[in-house]
Amino acid sequence: MTLYGLEARHAPVVTLWVWYHVGGRNEVPGTTGMSHFLEHMLFKGTPLHPKGDLDKLLARYGALWNAFTSEDVTCYFETVPRERYGVALELEADRMRNALISREETEAERTVIVSEREGLENDPSFLLGEQLQAIAFNRHPYGQGVIGSKDEIKLMTRDGLYAHYRRHYAPNNAYVIVVGDASPDELVDRATQAFMPLDAEANVDPPKAPEPPQYGEKRLVVRRAGGAVPIIQIGFHTPRASDAMAPALTFLAVALAGATAGGGESASGRSSRLYRALVDTSLATDADASYNLMKDPYLFVVEATLRPGVTHDRVEKVILEELARISRDPVTDDEFARVRRQLLSATAFTTDTVTWRAWRWGSLLATGAATSLDDWYARLAAVTVDEVRAAAAATFSERKRNVGWFVPEAV
Amino acid sequence: MDVRRRTLANGLRVVVAPIPGLRSVAVLLAIEAGQWFEPAGRPGIARLCALAMLRGTTTRDAKTWADAIDALGASARLDVGSHAAVFSAQSLGDDLGALLDLMADAVIRPALAEGEVELVRAQTLAQIEEDARNTRAVAERAWRELVYPPGHPFHARAIGDAAVVRSATAEEIRGHHGQAIRPGGAVLVLAGGIDPERARAAGERAFGVWEAKDGRTKREVRSVALAAAVRRLEVVPDKTQSDVIIGWPGLPRNDPRFVAARVTNMVFAADTFASRAGHVVRDELGLAYYVFSTIGASRGQSPWTVRMGVNPQNVERAIAVALDELRKICDGQVAAEDLALAQDKLVGELDVVRESPGGVAGLVLEAELFDLGPDHFERYPRELRAVTRDQVVETARSFLPPDRHALAIAGPPLPEAA
């Protein structure tokens, strides 16, 4: 296990993040959603800290705490007053190897996870995104998403979960990030003491199911009455986060849709290309573009929520024209400076919060995007006009394109 | 916490909280222009005005203003809440002066041009249409309609009523701006990596020219109480989960019982894991993914609500269980451990929230907006700790009577109605 520490002296807190290299990517059909289900079970007690103990201990200190599962990783964190750092360490080290995952609690939690899934299904954008991800990947497990299908959640067994836990939850498959109001040496030394006694497991091989090239556009339509307005999502296959093109793709997302999302109340990102082409022209209420840092090649996704009465065809055409334009013509110096400033400022905003400084660092390490916050910042700052155009040209091609339409049906 | 205040001649309070070691600064400008200050019978005007303020000024058109914000790399948004319209932003510390100039331009000198008002109107109507199939938004609308009579500032959501949005004119919006967007009662908070004197001077330079206005007509708002339990089910087609809101009209932030109300809220349902309702509904029975309650802070009776996302099969049981927990509190069944946990959590959060400039700015803003006093941060933890079991019971009985609640459910048909 590798441990990383960083000083942040502006508030009397410490944030502890434990990252496990297991997520939707490590699942096979029939067990999709297992890593996420397991994440829930890590809150259900150990022999030393029975169910409810962790919640109450952390609540008692006013902690900010949670967990999440992505395609690549499962992550647990708590931000606590600095004098409670030891408690956070003790809880995380304990549940790394000693979670009970009882049959009774597995059954009780199953309905909670179904409820989580049902809440997501209420959102048309989730429904469309899940389908788009599924058609974009023929072989790679990224096509399965994270939360799993409702049927698979219902069929998940306690023994399967426990085996998944024992296999993936061990110090040699995890790393720790700690940031806070103490010297990095002290933070890391204390974490080392907490995790050192834990036994390693056999190393887990990364999944080997590379996605073969796509040879032409794929399309899908989701028709539901659950949404009132049409949505378009377009996903293009992209290289992984460790690829040299990753900073330019990150830059590209900001050029297209700004650094912060936000609906009508947001005043930033309005100089972006898609906002100008879609929102200022009354074609859409919202436009977004994202390039997520991932371990394996994933998707650059453009999404627009259409104004009522506007057709998908029309908006899709405008989006594709904008993508072709940025692939063809270099951005102007003014635009380049503006986007660069947004990107670098957004990095500072994130890292000025202790919790999110640790999250950002951990996500860079998880995916191999960079070795440190400074390394990533330097890579973003070094992006050139030519690299942005080249990244767009390499990405926005018909062969790599997956187009999804959400079509609201009449009630 | 290092907090420095100055009130400008026009009445605007500028409050600076330097946080050494940070690169950015969080800015909150709260103007008393939320729903509470909206013209009676015109819900939605405040938000239309706020959104139009972001679309160009008399010195910069919408494109130029947006380009300038993005050139700073700043994030910025303007939200209308129950009490205030809050312009929130973040920039690098060195850019604070330029950011405040842009914000002041939008606040003091918005163009509110016809074309931009039309765009904002169309966007708002599209959002209202989208919300009609959003179970959370539908539940929120239905709940407000159950609790607050027509004409009450909180009867509608801040987005307002579609008829009002359709009929609003640019002239009406300009009139609202002239009335409501004023420095008196407004607070500008600057928290982060800044030199306090330079930050204060930048605030004064940008907003010192904002002209004070004569006193405004006080809106008469009658107090609200629920005489019985009321309930509304709104079927939203093609959904799998129901969104449930159980709630009551709350109490003003300045009410001396508000601190006890915050503790009561935490004991009952504020936190999915640390509070009683969440513990039983999610942890013990597995009926919902999320269960939490919030108590609004405003000059009036903001909503005090419990929200849950529940499968239709489990809706009635989840509601019954949540109300049972409340009944136990009202019956005096508040374990010392539950009370201590709630107090510890609320006090502990005051430290943890200081991890971000936005968190510090939010703490400062509440204290200033509701005149909680310069010693608030020193007093507040003690006040939380001083709340007794009897006060929790009395607060629950007074403000959360289990048999006089308003219940809104939005989602698929419930089993008995299917």
C-alpha cells in the first residue's frame, strides 16, 4: 500500500481517503453492481465496530464522510476535526479487512440499493446515459456502468459479495491519501501505523477486455414519458487518462461548455462554444461537455437539453458543426487564454477545499493521469492551441461517435 | 475566525474573512430580494429579475459581460431563495477587484433589455415544463400549495408560476429591480486568500456607488398553521420512485427558539445516518435510499420538511415510521445519547465547514443576514450545547405536531390507487 500526505493548514481538519482499485470495471455480466453493493455493506459493521458505530462516531465529530463507487475505483473518505484523525484511521483500517457483511444486513441493504437505482431511473438523463454507455462498449466492462441492473441487484448473494470483498479489499489493492492540518510526515506516519498490521492478499490482475475499434456511428433512442423535454447525448471514444492527449481533452471540454455547469442561475461558462451555439440561440436550455479521467479508454460526452418544440435533428446538426469547427480551426488567442484561465482557476477552487484537494489528488493517481496535483496543473498549463485542435480532430469523428436521443412520449 | 465588518454609507455591510494559505476567494452578496420581498401575487418575478441581471448591463452587453467573467476564470451564479437573492462567486484572490466590478455592474446597472428578458422567460417556461415531470419538483410544488395560502411568499417555488412568468414585462422586471435590489439590508462577504484591507477596499470601490433607496412597503404576511393533516398525491407518469415530503411551516431565523429547532431537527431527521428517522427508515428497515430533513432560515415561516425517495410499495410504511419517530419525540422519548449526538454533530460541523472558503463565507453570511451579533461564532456552539431535552420535546410539539402535517407524494400511482 502506498500512502500520500499533504499539508493544508487553513482549517483545523484532516481528510482521509482510502481508494480501492475495484469498481464496475472489475465485474462480469451477472454480477454488475457488485462493487457498489459492497460499498454499502462496508457501513454495516465489523466485530469491533458493530453496525451504527461508525455512523455515530463520525457524526459525533461533525465529520463530512461518504463513499462512492465508479467504473474504476471504490473510495471511502472522512473529513474530521484534526484531533479525531486517529478515529478515522482506526475505522478505515478496521473495515478494510474485517467487515461482517452478514446475510441479514445484505437483505436489508438490498432494498436501499434498489431504491437508489429507482431514484436514478426517475432522471431521463441517467436513463439515456446508461443506454449510451451500453452501446458504446461492445467488450469492455465500462458498458455495464456501476450500479447494476435491478435484477442483478436482487440476485446478488452474500457469499458473492464477501468473496469480492476478500479479493479486492486489502492493502496491496488500495492506497491512502491524507490531507490536513499537520505535517505530511506526521499524517503519513500515523496512517502507516494504522494500516501496516493488515495482511496483503494475492494481487488482482486488471481486467483484460480491451474495447475493439468502432467502425461507424451507433445510434439509439430512448422513448419514455418520464421526461418532459428532449435530450441529446453524443459520446466519442477517447484515450485513457494516462494518455498524452488527456490534458488537451480536458481543455477541450472547457472550451465547449465551460468549467462549471449550472443551468439558468449560472453566470459562468457562457462564453463557451456550445452555450453560445445552443443556449444563446434558444435551441437548448443547457449544454455540457465532459471528458472524465479514466483508467481505460472511455468517452468524451456532449449533452444538451432541448427547448420544448426544438427537434433533435436540428440540435444534433449544430453540435456536430461546432465539433467540426473546433477540429478544423485553431481557437483564437483570446479564447485560448479565457479557457486556460477557467481551467486553471477551477483547479485552484477545487484544491482550496481540504476534502476535494485529497479527492483530486486521488483521482489523478487512480487513473494514472498525473503523479501529483502540481504535475497535473503543469500538464494543463502546458496545453497548446495546436494540441487542442489536434485532440478535437482525433476525437470528433463519425467512426467514434455514439448518438443517443431521449424522446419524451405523450402521457 | 478572523471576521472584519464595515457598513458603507449606502447601508451595504462588507464583511471580510481572510483565510491565509488559500489561492481563491469566495464571494457571497446577499440582497434582501428573495421570495419574502416579492410583490404579492407575482411569484417568479424575483427569479426572472435575477436571471435577467446576468444578461448584460448598461455598459457591457450580455456577451461582453460573460466573456469578462470567463476571462477571470471565475465561477458565478445568482440564486433566489426564500429570504435573499444570493450572488455567489469564486475567483483567484488576485482577481477579486475585477470580479466585484463585474458583479456590481450586473447588480447596479443591469440592462434588463427586452430581448434578454424574452430569453430568460423562455428558459424559465422550459424549466417549468421540465419540472412538471420531475418528481422532486412536483412534490415540492404540491407541498407548498398545501401549506401556504395563495398570496403567501412561500406558496410557490422560487421559479414561480407559469402564468406570472408568461405575463411579466420588462417594465415590471425593471420596476422590481428598482424596488428590491438595494444596498440596505444587503451583505457582501469575502472569504479566502485575500488581504483584508485590500478586499474591503475593493468591495467599497465596486459597491460604494450603489445608491441607497427609501424604505420599502412592508409586505404583510399572515402566520400559517396547519389545522389538520393534509395530503396530496400527484401522479407523475413513467417513474419508478416516489418522492415524499412531510412538513410544517417553520419559524423565523431570528426566533429565539431557532437554535433549539436546529437541534430538534438533527435529533429527528436532519441526517440520514445520525438522526432517528433516517436510522429507522433506511438503516433498520431498508425502505429508502435517502431520508433527511431541513429547516429553512428566513424572516418568515420557511418550510421545515422531511424528504424521502421511496418505492411506491413502501411509501405508506415509510411515512408511518417517520411520523412514529416524531411522535416518540413529542412524547418525551428523547434519549440523552440522541440529544448529545445531535449537539456534537452540529458543533463539530462548525469546525469541518471551515475547510473551504465557501463554507466560511456561508457561516458568516447567516450571522450577518440575520443580525446574530458579532460574538455569534463564540456563542453559537454554547447555545447548541445548552439546548435541553425538554426544549427539544417542546419544539417538536410546537412546530412539528405529528397529526397536523402536510404530506405531498409525487411519483407512480400508489398500490391502493393503481
